[in-house]
Amino acid sequence: MLTTRHGGRAPVPGRVPSRRPGHLAAFLLLSCTASGAAADKALPAIAWEGERLRFATTVGRLPCGDSLEYMDRRVDELAAALVQPMKPGEKISYYWLPGRMELSPCPESSDCADGLAVFSRTLFHDHEIVHVLLRDLGRSQTFLYEGMAEAFGRAGGKLAVERTAARSEILRSLSANADPKSISYPLAGLFVRFLLDRHGMTAVKRVYVRARPDTDTSQLRAIFESELGVSLEKTLGLLEDTAPDCYPRQNLCTAGPVAWSDGAWNHELGLSCASPGVLEIVPEALRNEALVEIPEAGAYRLTVSRPSVPVKELVVARCGCRPDLHTVESGSEATLELDEGRYRVLVGRRADDSSADVEPISVTIRAASARPE
């Protein structure tokens, strides 16, 4: 039976735990498989059910903090971004299998999607959820298939080769039956994001549907002409000349920033499993973050409290695909040169069952010229 993290009530046998009001009543499946390919696998039982997600894991407990609720909301966010709504009552089964990927139908124990199921070693695997959401469109040409998932996954896409080599690398990757192992996933994500910026989701999805895994380059050229009204060669030339070096993650820094008050930004970031906003990405690794809007470029003084448990250093990272990273030790003060714009203030730590009531870490930011209170 799954147990909750820190002294919480364990799930009642025969019922699926629900973390918030309004979840549909559900039952604990005694055996569950994602598809015929996994029919002979001893997959874990579904242990939690939200509006869009059903969750099972081999870890032996539910993830910490807001992890499951965040994942549940993220499915709808991705569906909206892809203009690919889920059918009424349809849910994705998410199998979190760190160290036990042999239970999945995935090749070579890699993360994968199969029908309405995702099998992964980590949480928040947006890449595979995109594959699930687009499954009704069929399997596209490999570079486009992986590029669409990468564009809306955690990475966002980047120019992973020299700009002058992008054209030849993309043409090679767009060949019929391209081996997924031979393509650059970041470059595929950048290519799809570039197409979306120029032509929009509806047109790009038409290309995605018509380009099958065995579509050769000459057929793909015709598809670009008919669906996008531009040649593949011109598209690659424009990408080479005008595409950014990278695109930020699709949902990065979209929440509202914490407001300043009396010339200071102050926020507490919880570090216990039950703290609001805490996410668990891999077993025992917790993360929390808040956003701050830096009003003008200059020097800023950060003061960070020292919590009662060891934490990784606090990180201040500018929003975007090439973050300007600064690290500050807990229990210390530092002066940072920050540009105008939005930043993420993140802290992470390893967790264990003995640290149920960990005090939050307090972060204060002021202009270096301001007098401390």
C-alpha cells in the first residue's frame, strides 16, 4: 500500500487518494496495464486520480507537495497550447517508475508514451505527454514528431549545431525513416517552434499529419509548398538567418511574480514535503520557486536565511532559454548584478522522512543602494 510522506493518512484500501475537493470518485485498480504491449507486465496499481491524470508508481508513496496537482493542470495547459483538447472523461495514465523501467513497454528502458499512458523515470515529463495528446494525429515524420514534443517539453528547443550547419543537419534529419537516435532533439524543437512562430499551430499540424515516418524529402517539399505556402529551402534559409539561438520552455515564468513592498522583495519558500508550491521531480529531491520582477538593471543585495536542514544553494535565474544564473549560499548575503526583467528564485534540497516540519527559507531582495531596515 502507498503511504503518505510525513505522517499523513495512508490511502484507504479500495479508494484512490484525492488531494483536493472535486476529484471524481475512483477505485484502486488491483492490476493495471497501459496497452496490449504491457499486458504481461506487473505494473503498479493506480493510486491517485485527478481531472486529467491517473497516477501509479513503484516508489511506494505519492509524490511530495503540489506535484500531482501541477501535473494534472499541466495536461490541460499542453492540450490548449497544442489546440488538441482531450475527449470528455479521457485521462492519461502516468507511471512513475524510477529504477524500474523494465516494467514498461519502452524500448531499452527509455521513457516513452504508449496509447494513453506515459512511462517515465521522472515526474513532469511534458515531452511524452505531448506524444499522448497528439496520438490521434498519427505518427509523423521522426524529426517533426520529436520536435513537436520537444518544443512543448521541458527544453523548448535550441540551435544545437553551428548556424551554418543547421540547414544540412535538418535536411538529413527530415529524411524518410530517420533514426530517432541520430537526430538532435533540441534542434528538432527549435525547428518546430520556428515553424509555429511563422505559420501558427493549425498549419503546422497539417504538415505534421501529412508527413509520415516514410515520407521522403521530395514529398516533404511538396507538403511545405501546399500547406505553408513556402518552400522547404526558403524556410531553412530563413531559419539559418533569423531563428533565435534558443526558445524558452513553453510554460516557463508564466505565473505572477511576488510583489515588492516598501522597496524590498521578500518571500518564504517552503522546504518540507507538505509545503505549498513544493515539487518533487525525482525521488527525494524537492524544489520550490517564486518569481521576482527586477524593475531596473543594477546591483541588488540578497539576504537568505539559514534553515534547520541542509539545502542546496539558492539560485536566481533570469527567465528565458539562456538564464543568467547566480547562486547564493543559505544563511548568507550577496550582492548581484541583475538586468531588468523577470527572474526565478529557486531552492532545492534532498528530503527524508525525518524532516517533516522544516522551516521555510526566507529570501529578501533590495537594491544595493537601499538602506536595510
